[in-house]
Amino acid sequence: MIKRFFKYLFLGIGGLLAFLFIILFTPGIWHHWITYPGYEKEVQALATLRKAPTRQIKLNTYRGVMHVHSYLSHDSRGTLDDLIPAAKKDGIDFIFLTDHPHGDIDTLPKGYRGFHDGVLIEPGTEKQGFCTWPLGPAIINWNSNKDSIAKKIVSNGGMVLYAHTEEPHNWINPDYQGMEIYNFHTDTKDQSPIPILLDVLVNGSKYRHWALRQFFNPQTPILAHWDSLNNKRKIVGFSAIDAHENQNLRARYLSDGRIQWVGNNAHNIDTMKVTFWNKWLFSAPDKSGWVFKLLVDTYETGFNYVTNYVMADSLSTSSLSKNMKLGHLFIAFKSLGDAKGFQFYGSNNKDSIMGIVGDSIKIDQVKNLTAFSPLPGLFKLIHNGKTVSTSSEKAYEFTFSNTIEKGTYRIEMDLNLQGKLIPWIYTNPIYIY
């Protein structure tokens, strides 16, 4: 009787564990063998259709990421050994860091700055809803009034952009210059992360980028708010990957030979001795000293996820920041396709370009609004927040020559993947006055 009881008990426990395994891991396994290879195949097929558009805009285009954290932030351990290889692999030209200050007195520049193996880094700060880049020596007292801080930084030539724009801000402040129109962290807030984290564990490094894209939802309310703000004055839109490389489990040796475990948000969670029973977990230290890594988010995945494309004279902080402030940029989800070569501009009746994305053009000086893309997709022209014209789903170019009215005009472009239109590009507006 007792043997039969334990037999059924163990069978029941085994059955329950098998059921839980099926429930928890079947979606990730299905994605690994079916869904993600399908996406990968379509993205690769789309890349073969790439055409280099005739260059109409004379400024160069540089790929970069903004709102990125390094070891200076309390919730990151990222170093150049992590940042630069990721940037080089993903074709990133510049990184604008936003490290959290330690305390209320923030002194800049801090941490990494300048060129590192060809990648330009500019230090900045994320604090109290701001992404700030003073672009030179500065001391910020975060106990001061927020609006006064913004005014001082901007008046000294720096940049102040609103971060996490799903949260409240002083939207009537005349000094902030722009806002995040997409933030990956924002995307993670509206659904449970557990199924996606399990998906990442199943798919590992091979399909991590697709697993993390399960978080994606168009941030429609933020875009609508941005459109409404742009009807009053220029508000530059940019993308934020908000990368920390901190949703991971890692371990490294301490000076006394013990192992230190580092978990979520780069917090130390435990230390242990190396024994016969755990030694098999650890490998030789990498460049950052890690002997064990179970990675969910990485700089490499983040830098390839969403990217800012800035049109500027040169790869320099002065030129990039100048053109960012002018709105000479668009954002693209780079893992779907590289958007370098995309152009959007307004021209007159002689086909002379009167202004590019971010510029203001007098209404009597513009006849056409034109966009070119290196990949085929669906162009949508948004006027004052409303779609007024679309192209076919396989267009490389788009021209709007109907009656052009005053207001803001921007382009959204979608790619067709597995029969679904997926957002790829958001441009800053051209302002017609």
C-alpha cells in the first residue's frame, strides 16, 4: 500500500513537472524551430532587395544609440570591453551615454568620452526624467528646480531631452528640445516579462533579438502626444534603447578566490567558494573578468534593436549635436533592416531641395514631399498626427504633390514580414509654415 502510494505520488509529481515544462517552454521551443527561423529567412530575403537610393541630401548619415548606461550607473557594469565590440558589430558610429549620477551633485564630463576604436562616445546623465548632454564641462545640482536646470544646460549649448515619455513631464517648459518617441524599457512595462524571459532562455544568443522583440508594441499614445506638441513648436523625436546590459546572471572571481554572483540590475546577490561541486560552472575569465554569464539583454542586441540615424557634416560631437537639435534624424528598428540611405525632404517646382527632415519650409516654397528607402515597404505620410497618404506595400519611393497645407509632415514606414506590416522607420517632421 505504501509502495503504491509513493509510486503514484512520484508519477503525479513527474506528470506535474512535465505539464509545467510543456506550458512554460513549448512557446519558446516552437519559436526556436518555426517562428524565428521564418522571420530570419524573410529579413534575409528582404535584404537582397536592397537598393541604394540616389543621394539627394548632401549630409552624411551616422548610426547611433542614445540613452545608454555604463559602469558609472548604479545598475550597470558595462565597460568599453562590452560597449565597443557591440557597437562595432552592429555598425554603430556613436554612443551618447546617460549614466545615473551618484548623489545630487553631478560633474561632467565623466566616464568614457571621445573616440574608441572609431566609435564616438559622449557622456551625459539620466536623472529626474531628463536625458542631458551638457557637451562640455558642467556641474549640475539636481536639488535645483528642474526647469532651471534645463534652462541653464540649454543656454550653455547643451541638450536636454525628455526620457520615459510615458511618464508625466512639464510639457510646456520652453527649454527642453526633444523627447523619446520610442523607449525599449517602456515596451517592457505593459506585459508580463516571464514568458519572454523563458523564451530568451530557450533561444539563447541565436534568436535573442527576436525573443526580445516579443515586447514590441507601437507606442501610439506617445507618438500622438509628440504630434500634438509639434503643432506648437519643434520637439525633436529620438529613440532610446535604455541599454544597461543588466538583466543577466553573472559571476567573477574576487581577490580572495571566492566567486561573486551579480544579478538583476547589476546587484551583488551572493558569494561562494569554488568547490568540486560548482567548479564545472565556471570558464576562463573574459575581458571583463566574468567566468559565468547567463544573458538576457546585451549591448549587442540592444544596439541592433533600434537606432538613431543622424544626418550631419561629420562624425563629431559638435556636428551630431547641432543636427540632432535641428531634428535632422530618423529612427529605425535596425534588426529588421538597415535604414542607411533613407531620405525625406521637401522640394520646390524646380525640384530643388528646400528642406530636409527637421527643417521648416515656407508654404509657397514647397511643391513636393519626397521620401526614398533602401528597402521596399509601405510609406505613410502623417500630417498633424493624421495619415493623409500611403504608398503600395512594396514601394522604394514616395512623393506627395497634392495640396500641401501648413503644419507638420512626417513619414512612418512599415515592412511586410510574414504577411504583417511591422513599423520600421519614424522620421522627424518637416515643418510647413
